[in-house]
Amino acid sequence: MTEPFQPKDCNLSLISMGKTAENLVEMRDQFQKIPTSSIYYHFWGGRLRLSFVHPEYHNDFAHWAHFALHDEILTERLAIVDPTEYPEVEELRKKVLEIIEARIGEVDSTIWCHTEWKFHFLRSIIIVSNMGAPVNNPPELKGVLPRLTHTSVFYHFIDARRRTPNRIDDFSTWLSTFGSDYEDLSKKIQLIDPYFLSLSEIREKLVELLIENL
């Protein structure tokens, strides 16, 4: 018998790595050594921060390249990196390092940022709690989804991809336990790329899919 789906909420507790970068060479050297949890945070953690980040730059590295180094070529290259295309964070590390190394080889001199703009490497611990009553069947989920908080959407649709064996969201994983009845819906949900969407937009797309398919 399929287990109920338990909606959960989450918060990120930040931990300083004690490492910084004031130029691209330092960024490369630190990026080679930081734990994967720090890379994950700087690509995804901005979704849960209250501070405003320019929506054109979906990761902290592109944001820093634009506002601290004023390097638009580097900014563009980093901004289009979609972490969902790299199942393992180490693969993502390799891609970012390739971009940084290439840019270092193109510029004539090292560009330094002002001290107040130096990059501070962080990592995070996710704190999870139950949110409301369990959902017993997919039609019930249709009523619950519009009320999920942004942090709940983050946990179930984004963070799930690094903690589930099949690297998909919690909704698709749960729907698959009902056999072939919801296979098409599950596949449609998995086609949503969360990286270039806000948490509100992700929730809206999920609600639309459930309304259309349930």
C-alpha cells in the first residue's frame, strides 16, 4: 500500500567556510577545494534568501562576476550554467572551473574587486519539519499544492534532486508508487526545469499540471 505524502517545510542554516576570493585566480583556487555543499548552496541557496538578487543571475558566482568584477563575458558564461544538467556536484565543479580557467587565460591582467565585494564562501545545513497533514492520494495533492510555502516547494522539488536515489522531485517519486495510473503526470512534472524559474513559478506550473491531469 502506498504511504501518504507528508508535506515538509525547510530552512537553511548558513555556515561560513572562512574562505574568500577577491579576484578570479583566488576564486579558481578556492573553488577547487570547497566542499560540494558550498557549491550547491551558491547555485541554489539564493532561492531562500530574503535579500534581493538580480533575477538575471541565478547563481552567486555569476552575480559576483557582474557586480564585483564587472566582467560581462564571465558573467554570461556562468549565468547560463544549469546545475540540473549535472547529476553530480563534482561534474558541476568541473564545468565551472573550465569556465574560470578559460577566462583567466583570456584576460591580460588579474582584475581585483573592492574588499567589500569579495566573495565569501558559505555552505548550509537544511532543517526540515512536517507541514500539515499527510496527503493520501493524488487528488488530495491538487488541493494542498497551492498552499505550499516557497520553502516547501524548494525542499520537495529542488532539494529532493540531491537526496533521492533517482535524482527527481518528491512529487514524481510519490506518484510513481501508484503504478502506471499517474505515469504521464509524473513525466510531465519531471520536465519542469527549476533552475530558471522562481519558486512561485514552479508552484504555479505544478498546480497547472495537477489541474489538467487529475
